[in-house]
Amino acid sequence: MNEPSVVKDDVEFWRWKEYQRVMPGINWTNKDVITAGVDVGSVGSKAAIMVNGQAYSWGITRTGSNSPESATKALDWALKDTGLKSTDIKYIVGTGYGRVNVPMANKAITEIACHAKGANYIWGPSVRTVLDVGGQDIKAIRADETGRVVSFLMNDKCAAGTGRGMEVFADLLQIPIEKIGEMSLEVDVEPPPVSCTCVAFAKTEAMGLLRKGWSKEKVLAAYTRAMAVRMANLINRVGLEKELVITGGQSKNIGIVSRIEVVLGAKCLPMPNWRENGLDPMVAGALGAALFGKALYEKAQKA
């Protein structure tokens, strides 16, 4: 298999694309219940806006060193080209790693509750198990038909298999992060998983394998296989129930998703066509937060 062409040293292979989406066919007025969820993660910040509980727009940006500024940037990005101003939003819920530092939020709610609610909104009430792969941790969540959390488990604080772990491997192997999943499947025979789950040690092990003559595709296959096993074990511990979905940035990593399915012996619900007009699983937490915002606002109006 041919090696990638030599590229300039200043290419940032780890940098995933930031983008914004406005759903077509939705009109809003001042009488509508407009709510927002702002999910400040350790790696990415997402904001979603809903009109009467229907997804209207969202923005995905990289989290900076300042959580309040990251929250503001994400919300401003989600508002772009909508005609809305922040003052039009009736209720804002902050969630994620930096949820207590969302300056415009009326309330903070855990990302576990928000991802369960968001997954229920994206895929429907049949969802029972949600795997949220964030920037620094992994959460396996069981939910009921309303998207309420029944139980959950988190991994330890190691970043292996998370967004940050994938960024490290993208830089190490000089492969754009969006291509890691596809490249990891370009092997004739699935190699054994790497033995280390810690990112630092896995990186060292990967370098050793490269020196032994392993291709980049084979190293990626070994790493994603190890992470899939780790994630599947977390799901089994919380108790796998159909239907299963994956949220967060790694929901788009076909190498991770397909290997989790093999290890579990279970299929995930199909990924929405987020490149077109489908909902993006990466913003599940923000969508769930916006839904909680609608419920909280309507409750306050009745008080």
C-alpha cells in the first residue's frame, strides 16, 4: 500500500472541521418558544437552537482556553444567518465539561442527561443505549423511551479512544483526522489490538510498530480495535439494550463504530445524513440541552 505523499510540516492533521448548519423550511416569530443548548466540551463546543422543540440551527467550534468565550463563540456561530439575536432566546441550558462556565445559561444540566435526551430526539424513542465518546472521556448510558437516564458508567480519565486520543494519532501518523476511520479499515487481516490503552503508551507502542514495518493502516486498525473493545466493555457493564447509538465526535469514525458492532455483536442505528439535512450526532448534547430549556421555560410560564 502506497504511503501518503510528503506534506508541509505546518499541516495540522488533528484539526477537524468547524461548521454551522441552518435547517431549511423553518420559520420563526417572536411568539415562538426559542431555546438553546450550549455544550462546552473539553475539545469541542457545540450550540443548538430549537424553535418550539424543533431543531433549527447549530454550530460546532473548537473549545479554547476560556470556557465562557468558547460558549459565546459557539452560540454566535449557531445564530449566524438565522436572523435571530441572543435576546430572542427564551431559555438557555449549559452542558458539557464546561457547563458551569456558560455565562448566558439560565441553568446547567449534566451532559449525560443531555446526550440521552438528544439521542432520543435524533433517533426516536426506541433508543435504549447511548455511547457518548467525548473529547476526554467515554460514557455508556441506558435510557428509557422518553430519553431519561436509567443508569450510566464513565471510563477513567484516560483520553484513549476519545477525540483527544484520535488527534494525537492523526498528528503521529500525519493523516487528516477525518480519514482515520476509513484508513483503519484498509487492511486485509484485522491485526491484534495494541496492548496499551493509555494514549501516551499507545503512541509509543505505535511508533515501535511503525519501525517494525507496520503500515499506517495496520497501526490504526490495531489502535481502533483496542478502543472499540474498551468501549464495548463499558457498554456491557452498563447493560446493552437495543437500540444502540453513538454520539459525540467519534460517532463519525467508521473504524470505531464498525468494530464496536463486531465486538458487541449488535448493530447501531443508522447514522443520520448529517452532511445534508440530517441531524448531527456530534450536537446531541446541545440538542438535549435545548429540549430541557423548552421544558423549563414552559414550566416557569405556568408557575
